[in-house]
Amino acid sequence: MTDSGEKMDKTCSCPYCDVEMAKAALPWCQACGVEVFYCPKCHEVIGRNEQVCPHCGARVEEEVARGEE
């Protein structure tokens, strides 16, 4: 079970086409070519129009603004 758990940490699903992809390998989905966005707090893949991260609950605009200060 450890091997599958480790694999899940290194992969994620594209929020647009739902194809499994390598996490942070490229700034876009290899299957559909859409630019992929990551939560600035937890670094999980999120939809481009998300205002709140569905993984950690962080408000995306607030986290980006804090990073720019």
C-alpha cells in the first residue's frame, strides 16, 4: 500500500479534463494543454477561477496578495 500512497503524492488530476498528471511537472496539463493553477498555500491543483482552495480552504486572492507584499 505504501507504493500507491507515494504515487498519489506525486500525481494529481487535471481540474479541466480529469486526466491524471504528474504534480508540478509542467505548468499545463499534458492531455488537454490548459494551464494548471496551484494553491499558493498548500500547492494542490485548483481550477483557474477558484476563489477558495477546495483542498485547504485558503482564500486564493488573499494568499497571492500576502506573497506579493
